[in-house]
Amino acid sequence: MFSKKEFSKEKGIKMLITYDLYHTYGFYHKDIAKIFGYAPTTIGYWLRSMKPYSHLKSFQKIILDQEDQTFELAKNYLLNN
């Protein structure tokens, strides 16, 4: 069941940014893992766990709300690597 509360915590925000980096910017699991300091398998787990929510408007709105933060992370990563 989708819960906005789950995605308002630090880990949830990282998961949302991960989803956006992967689906919008085409980052690989290994690159996202470097950004957050997690294993690529953890990133894969996060992406699989969010897949059932991807069609929900409320989920898509939360992703859009994180868009600025995601863009900054993507830009900084690409400029530094």
C-alpha cells in the first residue's frame, strides 16, 4: 500500500530521487549507488519496490516535487565524473 509518510523520511526521499535518476536521467544502478554510498543491489531493490506505485498520480506528484533536488544531484555527479 502506498504511503506518502514513508517517502517523507530521509530514506524515502533517497528512494524517490533514485527512481527519478534511473527513469528520467537514465543513470545506472552503480552510478546511483556511488552518489548515495549504497550497494547497487540496494538500488535495484528500491527500484523494484517502487514499481507498483509508478502509475499512481500521487506517486508521480511526489517525484515531481523532488525534481529540483534530483536535477542538482545529476548535474553535480556528471560534472565531477
